Amino acid sequence: MSKDAIKKEIINVLQSNALVKQDVFDSTKANFELLKEVLQKVEKEYNQQLGHHDRRIHLLFEDKGEFVMQLKVAGDVLVFHMHTNTFEFDRDHEVWKCEYVKKDEYNSYCGVVNIYNFLHDSFRYNREQDAGYLVARIFINKEGHYFVEGKRQKGTGINHFGTSVINQDSWQSIVETAMLYSLEFDLLVPPYDDVKIISMMQMNGEILSSRMQTGKRMGFVYKADDVQQ
């Protein structure tokens, strides 16, 4: 390939793929800012409903920076994280069966917002080895069309990609579904054989510092359910 041909190909890629990726980032970032408004609204609505009940169960929203937000829900924390990169799907993914994508392959490029469920005590006691679980991930393209892979996220799956644009109502539905799933996703006792032996280093350095590794399904298989629809 000649130098002129290479230069022309680079210009073509910059004006197509690279530009689309920038558009996807801008779309995802704008919708992540919309999510921030929704989380603040959810915090206010639920705390008003809870009224003067025990404040330990009140919601608490925290803005952790440009790409991370948290919502404390009783003993749980939902962490909302926007990835800064744009992604494409492998050729075996269901997204390629969507008419919306068949009409324009650039519609398949998406940004991603992940929702993780952690225990509040993991943050409170700085237990850096504690596990968090992905409860949903939201894919958003340059036009604001979206689909969700996640726990109990009915009616927002890939079959709906291209038919609706994400908005405040859809964000609130996604958030409330993640909240309910996390509240019902209980912390289980680890198997006895996994914790029957402990070293003095662990005793002195971890238990006394409240840092023994903890996760809601520690020692158990974490099954995927309702991830793909």
C-alpha cells in the first residue's frame, strides 16, 4: 500500500470509527450525568417515604468523581461506574441480530455503565479484599439507545435495543431493580472448612482490624440469572 493510500485510509478511519467512538463517549457521559440526577431524586423520594424511621435505613447518595457514584441502601452500597472507553461486540453476540444494528453497524458501538453491589461495612472498615458483585451493566450508544444485562432487569434486554432512548424513568427503573435485588441478596455464612484454620497474622492483622474478606456469596457459586433477555 502506498503512502498516499495509507494516509487516505487513516483519514477514513478517523472520520468514521474514531468519530463514532467520540460520539458514544459523549452520549454515555451525558446519560451518566442524567443518572446522577435520578439517584439524587431516588434518595430524596425514599427518605421522605421513610420519614422518621430509623435513619440507619435511609438512603445516602455520594458523588465520588466524574465517573463514579454511590448509593447507600441500608447495609448495602450500589456503586455506579462509567467506563471511559467505547466497546464493540464480538461477532457471536446477540446484538448483531437486531434490525437496528443491521441497518447501521455503527449503532452497535456502546459505552458501559456498571452497577456493583458491595457491603457498606466494606467501605466503613476499609476491607480492601471484600468482594463486590456486578448486578447490572447498561450499554448506551451514540443515539442514546440502550439495553441492560443484569439481575431481574426485565423489559430492558437486547430485544429492545433500538426501540427506546434512555431517560429518567428508565434510569429509575434500572436503579430500583438493582436496589431490590441487592437488598434481597443476603450475606451467607462461608463453609466451615473454609474458615476453620487461621494464622496468627490473620488474627492480628485482619480480624482485629475488621478486615476479614467478606462477600455476599463467599464460598458459594454465584449464579447468573436474568442477565440476557
